[in-house]
Amino acid sequence: MTAQIDRLDTLDIERVVADRRAVFATGRTRGLDWRLRQLDGLIRLLDESEDQIAAALAADLGRGAAEAWIADIASTRGEAEYTRKRLRRWMRSRRVATPIAQWPARARVRPEPLGTVLIIGAWNYPIYLTLGPLVGAVAAGNCVVIKPSEISPATSALLARLLPHYLDPEAVVVVEGAADVTQRLMAQGFDHVLFTGGTEIGKKIMAAAAPTLTPVTLELGGKSPVVIAADADIAVAARRVAWMKTLNSGQTCVAPDYVLVERAVAAEFIARVSEAMREYAINRPDSFLPIVNERQFDRLVAALEATTGDIAAGGRSERRDLTIQATVVVEPDVSEPLMTEEIFGPLLPIRTVESVDEAIDFVAARPKPLAFYGFTRSSVTRDRMIDEVPAGGVVINHVAMHLLVPGLPFGGIGASGMGAYHGRTGFDTFSHAKPVLVRTFQPDLPLVYPPYTDRALKIMRRVL
């Protein structure tokens, strides 16, 4: 069987999953050597196919080669390298102390692969958000079915073509198709599913997993806020927020979604971030940035048309080529789409607040975001932001950089997702921590067996 499967009917999908289960049952994916070969293959794929990956991302997203390398290639390669260097240690059983009542005995926790897992990738970073989870899945010794997003068809086709040449094609398979293919895959009942995408689709994935009791990791989204304290370095904060808001046209799950800035520095921040967003989109005529499809374009334009805020920069759009200017909106109403729905585009709403207290209260009163970003020089304010804002992850004085630290788990909380991966956490997500207890035949004390005498119960109460 090839590792590229498309236009499948239900019987084909059943066979795809059954074949992966059969491969897993042979035990060949369990050994360290097999796992290392898969990680080596991923690294070679990224090294040898950089130009092809960049071309596919340009076709799907209008992304330049530099952004392709920064956001998709280097990040994924770093994840694979980090895991490869530590995998032998992660695979070892971990000894656990036994209580005196169990002596003589040995207890340990043994990480084992789950079996056959499904990875449902996302369109906005179709390499990183597909191969990143794959690192954890193969490192844990699983067979894997990959379902790339149909919204990024060039990258999906590239993965289907390349992966069989670099990874075990009988253990790792790419299945292309639309939502109906995802639904039929989910009906097979995998040992684990990792989905990256929007919250509404995440709910459907969870519902589809329920009949087969398939465990899920959901990497979703939400409105990731930025709080700018008056003591922050405003120039640096503006550059960093603008950079991530224009990268991939703002189509990033951890992009800054809105900014709360203290009034004392609001005018300066608005001016600087507006200038930076225009500058970082300068390779596009009039700072117009490409949007992935007409549906997303219409949603963003509607949000702009509905705003009651003032446009400080940008604001224009071009339907003929589905582009929107990098845009700054000042003081939008808290009830309008820009402040209630995930933006996923190059639009940055900014509201002023009187204090960091007000900003923290504002964020904490809303659904828990995938990421929270705070800018301050004060260690006290920093610690308050970390302690008092519930979020999937927190970055102080930068944005989104936690994704590039493989040792940090990446995941959401509440509506922004459940579960996590990256580094050791990814290995653990795709592993079963099997508890193992080994006892000797002797001693075999009669008092632990019924009928229980008062004396036996008295002794057991003291010992157990």
C-alpha cells in the first residue's frame, strides 16, 4: 500500500486503519532504532525539501520563503532534533517506591506506544502543525494516519508525496480529502486523535470521538490578549506585536488578537505599532496581505465594516485578490466581532485601560485564551500577569515565542483546547504510562485472605 491515499470510500478507510493496526501488532515500531529512523527521516525531509515546501506554502498561503523557513521548517526541525537527542532517556522505565506493605516488590512506570493514532493538521501552518505532532507520535512508537487540511492543497499533496520516501510508508500514511474523509476516519476509533483547528470544529471532533471513546488532544484557538503596562519598552513591544500580527497575515492561532494598553502610553504604542505593521507588510503593495480563501476574507471584511472603532492604519481590502491591509483599530466596542470572535487575520484592535488591574480583570472575565502576552519591566506586575491570567501559555515581553521552546508543553485550556504536546509532553501524550508491579511468591501471609479475623484486621489496619 502506498502512503498517499485519496478519494477513499468507507471500505478503503477501514482498510487503511486496519493495515496500520496490523503493522503495529508486529511490534516493529516499538524499538528505539525504528523511532530514531523516523525522526532522522523527518529532519532529512526538511533539509532536502526546503525549496519544495516553500513553493507549496507560497501556493497555498502566499507566504515568502523566509516566513516558510522561520514558521514551518526551522520550528519543526528544532522539535525533531530536541526529541531525537532525548528519546533514549524518555523511553526508560521509571522506578516507583513501594509501600512497606508491598515488600518485597518492585514497581515501575513503563511508557508504551498507544497503537495507531490520527493527526488532523491545520491549514495555516500546514507543515509545522502536522509534522510537529508527528514527531511526538513516532517518537512514542506509534503507527500514524495523517489527515492534512484540504484548505492547503499544495502542501497536503507535497506531504503525501514526500513522506513515503523519508518515513516507514507502512507505518505512517497520509490520507487526503475533505471533511467527509475526516468524519469517516474518526468513525474507525483510533487510539488517540490530535486535532489542530478552530473551536467549533474541535467540538465536532470531540463529539465524533465519543462513540468509540477515542481520547483526543484539541489544539484550538481563541482571543489571545496583549497587556501593555506603562513601564514597558513601548518601541520593542510595538515591533514584537506587529511582527506576529503580520506573519502569515495574522492567520496564527497564537497571534495577538487584541491589545489592552495603559492610557499613559496608549498614543505612543498606537503610533509605533501602526508604523511597524505597515513596515513589516512593505513587501506587499500598499501593505495588503493575502487571506487564505474567500470565506475568511468575507468574515474579516465584515468585522471591519461592523467596527465602531477608529482606523489608525490600513482598513482597505481588495476582493479580486483576497487581500487586506495590515490594520489597526482603536477603541472598538467590546461587544462587536473584533472583540468577541477570534480574528485570524491582520486586524489589530486596541483598547486603552486605566491600569493593569483593569486589564487583568478584563481578560480573566472572558474565555480562557490559548496564549497571553504581557509587557512590563516590573517583576511584581509580571508575576501578577502570570498568576492571575488563566491561559494555555504565557509569554512576558514577547509574543508566541513559547512555541519555539521544545521543552515547554503547548496546549490550550477551556475553549482554547485540551491536552498538550511538544518535547517530552508530546512523547507522553502519545504514550501510555503503564504501571508495572512485580511481586515474589513469598511471603504469602494468610491474614490477607478471608475469612478476616479481628486480629488480622487489626494488623492490616496498622500496616496498610
